[in-house]
Amino acid sequence: MTASPIGPLKAPSLEDIEALADAAFAGLPARFRALCQGLVIQVVDFPDDETLDEMGAESEYDLLGLFRGRGLPDRGAVDETGQMPNMIWLYRRPLLDYWCDGDNTLDAVVTHVLVHEIGHHVGLSDADMEAIERQAQ
């Protein structure tokens, strides 16, 4: 058996995607990160069945990420007690599938999805999210 000319390859793990998300978050403008206090970012392989049904997804690969919670525009002046934290879910396998079929780097894909989901938390328009993405590059 001959060795591969590019060396051993393996798919990025949950921890690898989490590290990319952490780096992407750290590269965002400080004023944008400040709006994310208390926001939890989770990386899992796939959305659960309940999420897929709720979002009307045809396949477990249809969602790259998801924001759950009450975004800043929907919150009152005082947070309610007992409320679950706002969360962003990044889905590793759909992210990898999307990345493999595209021309972007994996870190660019993770950054794009993370900014988009944080944008839902903050209540930004698509144009605002695109501007923040450009600043993060």
C-alpha cells in the first residue's frame, strides 16, 4: 500500500468546527460581539427531528445553523427569570456537505453561518450581516 500524496485526511470534528466558530466570533467587530453577552453557541452533527419538522426541512442537511431564543429586538428592558439562554446551533455535517460542494474555505462557511445566526439574535438585516462579514475577513 502506497502512502497518499497529500497525507492522511479526516473530516473536521465537532471540536474543529467549534474552534473555527470561536475564531470567527473573535474576529467579529467588538460592538457586534458585545451584543452577544449570554449567547450560547453549540456545535452538533445534525439538527434533531423536532427542529427539522419545525423548520419544514426536507433533509437533515437542509439546515446549516439555527438561532433559538428571543432576539434582542423582542426582549423587554428587563430579562425574565427562568428564561433559557439564547442559543445558536451550528450543524457540523450539513456545514461540511455545503463546504465540500462550494468554493469557500470551511472557516468562511462557518463565519457566514455564525454571522447570519447572530444577526437573527440581534435583529439585523441581510445587508447589515453582509457588512459585518466583510469586516470579519
